Amino acid sequence: MSIPFLAASLIVRDEAVDLPACLASLEGVVDEVHVHDTGSVDGTPEIAAELGATVTVGRWTEDFAAARNAALDGWSALWVLSVDADQRYRGDPRALRAMLAECPADVVEVDVDNEHDELPYTNSATHLFRAGAVCWQGRVHERLVGVDGRPPHTVAAPREAVVLRHGGYARPEVRAAKALRNAELARRALAELTPEDRPLIARTMLDLGRSLIGAGRRQEAAETLETLRELFPGTPEWLQGTDFLARLVLAAGLDEVCLVLVEDLRRAGAGRTYCDWLAAQAVVQLGDVATAERLLAGVSEVVDTGGRRPHPSVLREMRGLVSALAHA
């Protein structure tokens, strides 16, 4: 029996509404679809089977990595596309297969276009991987690691080959509920870690902080991010935590505090144009329109410290606002 070249793997629970469109987007893209259900009560496993997926059933253990690893048990493929029910494939399947056939890496990052009730954005995530070479790690915001525990060789996929459109954050009540769930999982993960697990503690604290922001618990988020900054200076998590904190205080109208954090980001090596983008928003709220206009003049694209890219319309709208204020 031949091993499929590319198979899709999903973990699901109560996804009867979203799953059919997800599986339809994978037709002609993958050779097989494997759906691992973690306790649905809405008929999701039956729908998946009717649509041609191979279905397995397991128990939800409050651990996304454990569920994704369990979803891979008992079958083989050369490459795996890990996708969620609220995601849709876009791209050229032939280009995807050609890229994978020549890929020198074990993991491939994929652009994910996120619909969002507040700020649509694009990020890159490790959704493609060579079966058997890596496994999932982390209760929440799980990531792929080599079977030897080391970071895997990773490359980026071209957008013409694959993009995932993610609609799970389009409704504020759904987005907030998911963020609250993720925050609780991050707290549980922190309670299980030991002082020797410093890199994992830093990543999990960052996960907790960003999840608390999404859940609307801003004071708790600020306290978590400040603790992260105190405990892990000089780390990538410190950099992203400072970025999240700067945006949090900006939204709260604490513009002077935001500008102090922007200078911290500059000294730590964050991108100049991104820092200018953050600073421009703070100074325009302080009434300094001329400085905001000058800062924005050098910004052609916004990319935050984690590689997330807001939709280009966000920059256009900001430019329009500052221009209107300048000529008022």
C-alpha cells in the first residue's frame, strides 16, 4: 500500500457548522483527510465521515499539542497539512506539491490571513510538516519541535502555493471565548513548569499575556507582560511582550507610557518602521500631528515583532486620518 504524499490532519470538537466548508477547500489538494474528534455532541464525527474523512475519536485533555499528536497516530503520509475547521485553503495545489517535492526542510511556514473583529492581520504559522520528523509541544499556541527536541529546519511557503484563510476571530464573542480558554490553558501550563524550564516559561507567559488581551482582561494582561519583561530581558519573548504591552497602553490612552516602551523596542532592535508606526499613533493622540505625519512618511508596511502584518487598509486609514488632521 502506497503512502500518501500529502494528508490533512484536523482536531475538532463541535465543528458541524464550519467543517464542511473546510473539507471542501481541501478537495483536490490533499490525498487524505484525517479528523480527530475530541468530544463533539453536534454530529461532527458523522459529518466528517460522510464527507470522506477518516475519523478517530479521543478525549480532550486540555492540551492542544497532545490532541494534535494523537490525531497523527495510526497512519502515515510523506507530508501533513495541519488545518483547523475554521480555516480554508487557498492556492495552487500543483505549486504546493512541487514545492514540497523539492523542500529541504522538515517544517514549512504558511501565511494565515485572519479575519478579526478589530484588526484583520496576516501571520505565518507552521501548518505543513514532514511526518515523523517533528511533533507538537505546548498546551496552548502549540508549536512543532524536532523529535530530538531541537528546533526543526523551517522554510516559508510561497503564497501562490498555499494560504489559509482563518475566520475564527471574525465575531468578538467567539474570539473572546477562545482567548479566555487559551488563557486558562496557559495558566495550567505555567503551573506544571519548573524553574529549569525557563524558555518554556517565557513562551507560556507570552501566550498568557496575549490571550488575556484577547479576552478583554487588560489589567491582568498588563501585569503578566510586565512580569515577563522583568524575568526575561533580552529574549524574543521580552521583545514581543513589550510590543503587546505598548499596544495595550496605547489603546488605554497612556500615550507617554507607549512612547517609553517604543524606545525600549528600538534599543532592543525592533524594526524602525514598526516603531515609527507605534510612535505615530501615540503622538497623534497627544496632538502632535506634524511628528505623526513625519513618522508615517517612512512606513510602507507594518510588521510587528512577531511577524504579524495588519491588513494594508489599516495603514491607509491611519495616513488618511493624520492627513485630515494636518489640513484641518
